[in-house]
Amino acid sequence: MTDQSPFAPEAPIPADLRPVLDALARTARDLARRIARGPLAGQMGARVGANSDGDAQQALDVIADHAFASALRGTGIRWYASEERDSVEELDPAGPLALAIDPLDGSSNIETNVSIGTIFSLRAAMDTGAETFLRPGHDQLAAGYVIYGPQVMLMLTVGAGLHSYILDPDTGLFTLLDPAVTVAEDSCEFAINASNYRHWAKPVRAYIDDCLAGADGPRARNFNMRWIASLVAETHRILTRGGLFLYPSDARPGYAQGRLRMVYECAPIALLVEAAQGRATDGSTRILDLVPASLHARTPFVFGSAGKVDQVTAYHDLPEPEISALFGHRGLFRA
Ligand SMILES: O=P(O)(O)OC[C@H]1O[C@](O)(COP(=O)(O)O)[C@@H](O)[C@@H]1O
Ligand SMILES: [Mg+2]
Ligand SMILES: [Mg+2]
């Protein structure tokens, strides 16, 4: 089965991206099998070290990183940038492409049997790794994620539109489900790690205060809150039924730019969300227009249904007296 494509025959995969996408999908399928075996496959959630940012590395982070790096050799990938590695590596000097990857997203959930994922981004290879990856996200050629959940799914954009695939356990093939996923506009779910409330800046507090005030507040509507601590799972819910995700900057040491990484997480998710007609910003500026200052740079991240993301931007634009007012006095917004 190794040489056979892991995609069902009708999958609309562009020929120039076929080798790399086949390798990514094949590796993800192997990883999915390992994840499904859980403790039977060893201690995947055991801490084995720390990456360059000081984040704990679990066994599965390292296993996934090595699996993807070795599968990509010979697929046209010149530069390989991984959340788990300090610097960019050159795999194939003649390759025309470059790949950035978060090999295992949602690591804190590995042992809890909650959905985790892999996020990837493809770009044209430039002369150096830095030149290749320190560019705006709108330069990406393709982006996607695999979610290892009750179903294994691949969400992929290769430029236009967002395609969803499901891994059929009977055939072992990623099978096209929807060639045009769109983010629903009318949702009243938001996702944020509310334990950081006291560390947030005023516009974020004001936005969340108004959501929590529900039908009695200025938005005149009750909201529901979610937090899985797995960006891929959060994204998948929003692509499925709409809503809003926020990981803002906050006052904790090391969180001045939030937590999520531009190159491995935010740029690819933003490309997917925009391909599905959603919106992604850092609170005010479009993520895909931002240039990361360094390979592991972080950015505040807000994405989801376009109208909801625009409302968050509007809170950032409010004059100080409005921001500081109790929610009852902010009359500008409706859900
Ligand atoms: O634990 P926190 O601060 O709520 O952060 C959760 C976020 O961290 C992440 O787990 C970071 O990703 P990694 O697991 O790849 O480091 C995201 O998936 C998630 O959105
Ligand atoms: Mg991640
Ligand atoms: Mg990760």
C-alpha cells in the first residue's frame, strides 16, 4: 500500500503538489493509527524535553516531527521548518517547495483522548530558509491540517476553496467529502482560555464581558463558550458550524504576542479560514498580511465567522472611555 496514493482517485490534488501531499497524508494516516492505539503504542504523552521556545516536548511531538521529515525526502521539499526544531533544515537542495509544520498540535491533550492534529503550510522555496518563511501568509501555495479525532479528517486548500476529506477506515483512503467548505456566519459560540481573563488587555475583556452578559447585555443574545486547548479541534468546530476563536496577547511573561506561532499555526489556519470565507486577524490586522519577525514568532490570533471577527476589531478601535465603560453602556454592538 506504501506507493499507492492515500487519496481516493477523484481527489482534486494539483500535479505539482501531489508528491508532497501524498507523503503528508500517508504519514498522517500512520500517525492516526499510532494515536488510535494510545497506551498500547507506548507512552506518547511522556515529556521528553523542551523545544527552542521552552515548550515541553512530548514523545509524540518528536515521533511526529521525525516521521514527517523523513517522509518528505524526495517529494520536492527544499526547506523544512518544524515547530519542534530550532532552525530550518534543507532536505532537497533542488526542491522547488518549502514546508512549515506543527507536527502535533494540542500536545497537552495527548493522554486525555481528546482530538489533536497536524498543521502544515506549503510555500515556494527561496534561496534561504529565512527568505522563504519570513514572508506574508498570503504567499502560501497551500495549507491544511489533519485532525485525529473520532474521525480522521484532512482539511486542505490549494489556493481556491477549502476541501474536506475523511479517512475511510475500510479503504485506508482520504475521500473527498465537501469541495467547498464555508464558515457559517450565524453562530453564538466563542472559544478563549478564560482563565487568563485578568491578564487580557481592555478591548478583549470588554468583548468577552459583553458576550458573557448575554441577552441582558449590549449584544442582546446568549453565547456559549468552548475551550479544547487544541487549535486544530477548535478550528474544525468553527469550520463545521461557525463561531469565533481568540488567543490574544496578555500580560503574562512570554505572552506579549499571545501563544500561537505565525509560521506553523496562524498563517496556515488563516489561509484555510479565508478559503472558507471566514476571517483571521491579530485583533485588528489581517494575519495573511503580516510578516513574521522570526521563524518561531508568535502572534495574537482571532479567527472565525467574518462578522464576529470584525466585531472584535471594532472593540480594538473603540475610544478609551467606551472600552472602559461597563458593558451596559456600550450600545454599539449587536450579536
Ligand atoms: O494551554 P493554553 O494556553 O490554553 O493553549 C492552548 C493552545 O496551545 C496549543 O496546544 C499550542 O500548540 P502545540 O500543542 O502545538 O504546542 C494550541 O493547540 C492551543 O490552542
Ligand atoms: Mg500547535
Ligand atoms: Mg505542536
